[in-house]
Amino acid sequence: MDHSLQQRQPPAILLEGVEVTLPSRAGPVAILRGIDLKVPAGEAVAVVGPSGSGKSTLLMIVAGLERVTGGHVQVVGADYAALDEDGLARLRAANIGIVFQSFHLVPTMTAIENVALPLEFFGEDDALAKATAALAEVGLSHRETHFPSQLSGGEQQRVAIARALAPRPSLILADEPTGNLDLATGAQVMDLLFTLKERTGATLLLITHDRALAKRCGRIVSLADGRIVSTGAKRKVAAS
């Protein structure tokens, strides 16, 4: 991406003093404690940390799937505090693609139907054509009519990636996307995800416990106990 253009754009993600506190029988539990994070458009950032450090909650906040109890969230130029649930849903549909560890495919739908589903739900023109193109990008044109139970784990995750990227989102959120895959298949899936990210110029926020995978991103942010404990300087990443 052109750096002068990048500087003129609002950051893809801007978190300022973000706090998430949940009630429990033992009293309030702080999940995120004053998170400050700025991710410029087009950057790839990995978020790492031990289980319970708040990684997945951070992703859910950026996705607009959970609300903060304190602080400010701005994503792709939109102030989340100014959006209701419908507004957040529209913003996700237009701008954000999410890939989870669990594939979340509808078991009674074929691969092509799974990819087309969000496009059709939000009234996209040519949803089927866009879904067909997205499956072709992940190398699964020959599996369009297969159901999830007929696909390998790697194929299911590739369908999930196609579904997330079919609307051409400007922001990709990936939460442990290789967690249910073997090492070789996981590497192939991540090669694909990074290739598509570069091709589209999207921003990537990757939640992972895998340090080798995190090093493929331009910056690594480390969480511990709901706080950012380190944030690496942006570096140039060699093409894979």
C-alpha cells in the first residue's frame, strides 16, 4: 500500500483506554484493562499471549460482537459508541471478515451455499457469482456442491476464509484460525490467508498462540492479564 495514502486514511483499528469488566459470583472480573492500540490500514498485526490474557475478547470488541465497559473503539473510521446493534451488523457486513478456530459452517448447506449466505443475507447483488469466485480463490471450485461433513478440516477452513473474504472486507479478523488443523494443513491455510490479504490490501488482526505464525505479521502485540505488555515496532516482512 502507498504510504502517503495510508497516512491519510483513518486507522483500521483505534482502541483507547479500552476496558471490559464482567460480573461474576466472586465480584467483577477485569478482562481487558486499559488497552491502547492503533493499527494503520493495510498492516498485519498478531496478538499473542497466554490463555486468559484477553486475546479473544479483544478480537470480539474490534468485531463489534462485545461491548466495552470503558474506553473508545473506532474501527474503519466508525465510532462504535455511536452505533446500535443493527449499525454494527451493517458495518461488519460491509467491512469486516472474521475467521474463527471453529469453522462455523452450516452443516446442511453446501460449500457454495455457505459462502453465499452472508452475501444473500445483506442483499448483495450476484451473491452466487461472488461466492463462486471466492471459492475459486481458495482452490475449492471442485468442492462447491459438497457439504461440510464431506470436506477435510483444511477444506472447511478454506471455505470459512472464502465466506469471510467474499464481500472484500477491508479488515480481516482471525482468531486462532489454525487451532483445529494439523501443522502442515495449518501452514497451507495461513499461506492462503496472507496471500489473499496482500492481494486485497486488507488489514489483518491475527490472534494466535503460535509465535512462528505471529512472526509473519508486521507487528506482534503481547497481552498478559488484560494488558498490552509489549508491542513490537513495525517491520518489513519478506513475502512468503
